[in-house]
Amino acid sequence: MATLFSTLALYFSFTLLCFHLIAASFSPIDYYLINCGSHEPKTVDSDHRYFTGDSTMSFLASTGTISLTDASPSPKSSPIYHTARVFTRPSKYKFLIKNPGTHLLRLHFRRLISSSLDFNNAKFHVLANGFVLFNSLSIEMGQDFEIVKDYVIGVDSDVLVISFVPIDNSKFAFVNGIEVISAPKDLIADVAQYVRFDKNEQIHGLLKNGFETVYRVNVGGWKITPFNDSLWRTWVADDEYLKSNDGSSKVHFGGRINYQDGGASREVGPDNVYNSARVIRSSGDSVSKLNMTWTFPVIGGYMYLVRMHFCDIASVARGMLFFNVYVNDNLAYENLDLTSVTNGMLASPFYADVVVDGDSSGVLTLSVGPSNMSLPRAVDAILNGVEIMKINNSVGSLDGEICAHSVLKSWKKGSGSLYPMLAAVFLLLIAFVIMHRRRAGATDSGTWWRLPTEIPKVNMKYSNQLSSNKL
Ligand SMILES: *[C@@H]1O[C@H](CO)[C@@H](O)[C@H](O)[C@H]1NC(C)=O
Ligand SMILES: *[C@@H]1O[C@H](CO)[C@@H](O)[C@H](O)[C@H]1NC(C)=O
Ligand SMILES: *[C@@H]1O[C@H](CO)[C@@H](O)[C@H](O)[C@H]1NC(C)=O
Ligand SMILES: *[C@@H]1O[C@H](CO)[C@@H](O)[C@H](O)[C@H]1NC(C)=O
């Protein structure tokens, strides 16, 4: 009887454990990974994720777009960068949203090698549900590197519309990949601490903003690829942002990270963020007089949400770590005591959100250092990770002073767009060939078939697109 009981108990605790593990893994309701310009139903990217081609699906809500395939794709680049969709006039993708609320949006760009399009003419804006996400004039788009733009936006309707708008009708827009993923409800809170030289107060209403992740850093650790993050994010090492590493040291923790309800979840930060950190230790009888400081180049004129990730993986006992946190040299948290915010548990993650103004100095600084409660012979400051997110300005833009409405209005319809030009060239070529054949009296059909292969590929794809993407 006793054995049966303990077997049952074991069984129940095992099922409970399984339930716990299943419940713990996040599965987003809205999950779109799009390989733009691809005719393949599925493409596996370098992180083993399946991207759907946009040629047969209904996401693309505009006609007259061009699908382009790289003539000589770099073997080092993920397959999603080997095709692109090109837009010569304002065009959009529409994604049905089943789970309104915060969504992650990522856009992938890499210039292709193409004989038919000069990528120096890729000049465009990208909009999403009324926000201006970016203006291609403000970023360097090279052939040899990929650009991933990472956004967090609230979607309160049942559709997310992403628009690509060429600067004018002699230019074009393009995109290689799009990700739209619903975020856990609590990923971004509506309140944060607003820290300025003259005040430190709560700010409300954050959820009405759009955010662009400008830095996502795993302090004291390695780069984390989307494969190891439950929201498929990339985190980079902190070395290049650390101002001076005198007196600080990296720590790595091989034990289990104690995620707790109400604290940071794995979606807020994965294990690999919390199991590494940089710390200041006081070894002698006095507390070290030292801050660790990181500096991040930012663009002035925007507010930034700074999310700091903490997890005490370095102290030998509870209640020994007290430190101060400064943002832009202003005190954000004094005598931060990780033990008290994690219910007295070591190796338990905690995060703090602070909003700051990006000032004209062009840098955002973040420091952690001993407080006047810090103890000698103890860890006296720690940081495990940091994310810096740009907040849209008052016109709803994350890149410049122009609002989404004006971007759309500024595009003028004209006859100078790329498609009519290419079509005209095509017709002229055909006319030329026909006349040539007539004059020469040629009967060799081979001559006829050879010429169209010299028409840029883009042009052929384009004509397919006209019929296949009507909506
Ligand atoms: C994922 O994380 C594990 C453990 O840290 C590491 O060994 C592995 O190389 C990582 N994989 C990728 C693809 O980054
Ligand atoms: C740490 O930096 C803050 C903000 O710049 C400064 O006020 C404080 O004095 C510094 N602490 C030490 C120990 O240098
Ligand atoms: C602790 O530091 C604060 C300012 O950082 C100061 O106002 C306060 O007097 C200090 N407390 C002690 C006990 O020194
Ligand atoms: C960001 O844009 C939203 C929507 O346009 C607006 O309500 C909000 O005030 C903007 N944020 C800031 C900080 O201006």
C-alpha cells in the first residue's frame, strides 16, 4: 500500500513536472516568418526556422511587385537573404492578428547582386500600423552584411499592415525577410521609472509607443543567437560597450537559473543572459570605489527604454549585495538589494525598466557601482544584460520627423517608375527582333528564343507577379 502510494505520488509529481515544463515553453499565437521574394513554400534559415515564401501566400496585399533572386548568393549568409521582394511603388503586406497586443516585428535586409537593379536606388521608408519604422537613407546598406531591424509594437486591431514606400518614383524599396510574432503579455509593462537629472518618477502609457531595439547585450557572456532565445532574439557580447574594465570581472554560473512567477520569465531573458555577468568585488576590508560603466551611441531627440537584467549568480550568501544604478550619470536605483526583490533567492532573475531622454551628447551611459550599504569582501555591483529600445517621437516615427501619413502622401504617382521603363525596353527589344527577323528573313527559331533570356530576370518575374498576386 505504502509503495503504491509513493508510486502514485511519484507519478503525480512527474506529471506535474511535465505540465510545468510544457506550460513554461512559450508558443506564440501569431507567428509569421516570411521569406520575401521566394517561390519556395519553405526555406530553413541558419537558426533552423522555417520561413514561408511570399509568392503563393496572401500576405502580400499589393500587385506589381518584383521577386528577385541573388545571382551569386554568399554561402555564409542565411538562405532567407538569397531572395528579395522589390517594390517600385507603395506596397504592403497584411498579417492577420489573432492575438492583439504587443508583437515583435523583425525586418531583414541584404542587398542582392543583380544585373537588372542598381541597389544604390534602394531608397525607401517602412511603415507599420501608423508608425514610421525606418528611412533607408539613415542606414548604410551594404552587399556584404545583413541588417536586422527589430521592433516591438502594440497591435490593437486584427491586422498588422507593413508598408514599403520608395522615396520617389525613380527609387525602389526591398525586403528579404519579415517576422511577426506575438509577444507574451507582460514583455513590455505600461509603467517604468523616468530618470532625469531633476527627477526620478513613474511614467505611464508606455504601451502606446512603438519601440526599436537598438542594443541587446549579454553582459559578461557570449553572443546568443535566435536558436537559444525563446523569442528568437539576438544578444551580443558587451565588450565593445564597456568603458573600462579595470576592477571588474566576468562571472559564469553553471547552476540552474531560478525563474519565479512574477519575476523575469525566460521570454524576458533566456538562461544564457542570466548565467553570465560582470561584477565588482571588494576583496580587502574596504568597499572598492569603482563603477562599471557602459556607453552606447544613441541619436538625440528620442526617449529610450533601458531594460537592465540582474541575477545574483556571484554572491556566496543572500543579503550581501547592495549597489547603485546610474543612467546618464543620474541615480536610478539606490541600494538595490536583489535578495529582497527575488524573495530571498539567489540566481533568480530580475529586471528593471528605466526611461531616459537621449540627449545631444549622442551617448547613453549606464553604470553600476557600490552604494553606501555595500559590504567589504563581497560582490558590490552586478549586471547580467541590458536592452536599449528607442521610443517613437511625437509624430509616431522611430526615424526622423516625418509621420506615416506624410510619407504616403509625399510619394507621387508618375510615369517615370521602374516598371513602365522596363516594360518599354522589353517591348522595344521585341519590336527590334521582329523587324530584324523580317528584314533578314530568318527562319531559325533559335534566334528568337535566345533573346528573351537576355532580358533581366527581374522583368520576367515581374510579369508572373502581376497575375499571381492579385488580391
Ligand atoms: C546554444 O547554447 C548552448 C549552451 O550555452 C551552446 O552550447 C550552443 O552552442 C548554443 N547554440 C547556438 C546555435 O548558439
Ligand atoms: C559612480 O558614478 C556616479 C554617476 O556618474 C557617480 O555619481 C558616483 O560618484 C560614482 N561612484 C564612484 C564610486 O566612482
Ligand atoms: C548614502 O548615500 C546617500 C547619497 O548617495 C547619502 O545621502 C546618505 O547620507 C548616505 N548614507 C550614509 C549612511 O552615508
Ligand atoms: C509614439 O506614437 C504614439 C502613436 O502615434 C503616440 O501616441 C505617442 O505619444 C508617441 N510617443 C512619444 C513619446 O511621443
